[in-house]
Amino acid sequence: MDPIIAATHADPYPYYAQLRAEGGLVFHQGLKLWMASSARAVAAVLAHPDCHVRPSHEPVPKAIAQGTAGKVFGQLMRMNEGERQRCPRAAIEPGLALIDVNEVNALVGARLITPGADGLYAAMFRGPVCVVAALLGFSPAQGRAISELTADFVACLSPLSDQAQLEGAHAAAEQLKGYVIELLDDPSNRSALLAGIRQRFAATSTDSEILIANLIGLFSQTHEATAGLIGNALLALIRNPQLDSTHIDDLIAEVQRFDPSVQNTRRFVAAPCEIDGVSLNPGDVILVLLASANRDPQLNDDPDTFQLDRPNRRSFTFGGGRHQCPGQVLAMSIASATLTEILAMKPALDCLTWHYRPSLNGRIPLFA
């Protein structure tokens, strides 16, 4: 076991407990990186100004730097620091917080969810992106196309992607840009979300390419993380048939803490600093084990027990500090509404098999 394999291991949580026992921030000789496994260390790394989301010498991965996907990547707020992170976030975050849960429920309910593994896949991976597209003012047909393109685009975010997938990501990014440009040019658009984003963005920037990239970023952020949240909630019900499935919001809230779809993230040290008693140097890489921190007894009492009514639930699944995910409430609302629709079909959960999608940081079940 190592902290990368752990993300898709059948049960990585005893291993995470072992890492916490060895120290909150320790060096892994085999991977040549630091591992932050305790709640205290993870919080410190996420909050530290010298721990950046990209290495200073490679702001865009070399594999995609020369194509459209790389250009989009380089403008995403989640992949930048300073003004290039704060300005688009200030434009987008307030609107996401104001989205009406009833509108989300209606948009999810309007989609046809079919029984069986194919239906689950579409509900998990395609449906959430379609909801975000609808909130921005795209038509249902456009939303379906955007969800397919987003699936191709996110390949540029994974080091596991092959050359064909990377070329497909460039093509998808080009088409997604086209959809967003048409949306921004449409005088009949009535999306309150988009209108607010545009108004706030115009107050800080005139670079439309940054706005376009970060609207695409809403789709890519939604795609896999929300799919994993829905899928891991289904696994919780399969593994614990006694769970009360009528309290869907509580179920989703506990799943994102107990068995999160995003197991880890990385930070790159940009200047000499000290974190959790450890001296770090520029160029050091820190693997931030979010899922481990969620199970730290210093963060949550009785952390290895699945509790729907857990008091004072705390979690690092959506990050922390300046890069905390601005769409947490929206993601959980979409996941809750989608799981409600899936369970309304009374699926034969005990007939499903699954495996985790290959990933270095995601825990996303694929059902058959």
C-alpha cells in the first residue's frame, strides 16, 4: 500500500490511520514527497500561503501545455494563486451559494433516469453536468452535448491519460469554448446565475478568456467529484442495508466525510517554510490526504463509525482555505436530488457489482 494506491483500494482507512500514527507530516521515500495525513497537518498545508496548487516551474502540465486544454487549464482559478485565483472566484462563488435547492431538485427530476448500470452511469456522470449547464442557461440538448464533451475534457486533468485521450481533451476544450462563447453572446439568456457572474467578473477583469475557462471549470469540477459522491452513497446503502434511506441529505453529508470521492490533493512548496514542526524547501511536494484527515479523531468523534445524525460534522473533502471548493452546497444538492431519484426506482442494489475507476486521487465507483 502507498498513499496513491490507497485512493482506489477496497479499504484504505486502516492504512490512513497508520500514517496518522506515524506523524501528521512525514516523508515517503518511495514517492519522494511529503504526506499530510492528520487533520492538523492538512489544515495547516491548505491554509499556508507558500503551499501552491501548481509547481512554479510548470504552471500547466507539459503534456497539454501546447493545446487548447492547456490554455483552459492555465486560466482556471483552482489552478492559480493570487489575483488569477481571487478574481474569478469572487465572480463565481457568490452565485453558486444563492442557487435554489428547489430549482436543482426540479432540474434533476426532469431528467429521465433509467434502471440498470447504464442508467446509473448517466445519472452519476452526465446528469450533474447537465444541471449546471441548465443553471447557466443552456438548453437540455446543449447540456447533453456539454456533458459528453466534459467527460472528454477532464482527461487532460489526469496523469493516467494516454495520448489519444489528451488529443480528445484538446478537441473537447475547443468545442466547450464555442458553446460558452455562444452562451455569452446570446441576448435572450435569462440565467440569473450567469448574469450575476458576468456582472461581478466585469468589475474586476476584462479578459473574457478567463471567464470562459472558469465556466468550463464549473463543468469539469462537477463531473467526477459529484459522480463519486453519488456512487459512494450507493455503496454505503449496499454495505449498510439497515441505513435509513429517507434521510438523503444526511446520508450525502456523512458519505462525503466518511468515504469521499476526492481522497487527496497536492500542494507544491514555493518558499522555505515550516509546517507542523517540519521544515520544507521550495520544490517539495505535499500529498494532502483529505480522506485521512476526515477520519482523524481530533476532527470528528468516533470517526470510523457511519452516523447519519453526526453532530458537528467536519470534513476536508471540499478542501480548505483560499482554494476551498466554492460549489460544495451545489454539489451536495445535486447528489442528494440524484440519489433520491435513483432510489425512487427501487433499484436492485444487491445485484450490482462495482470497481473503482483508475485514478491517483479519486474514489469513483463504476457499477455493472
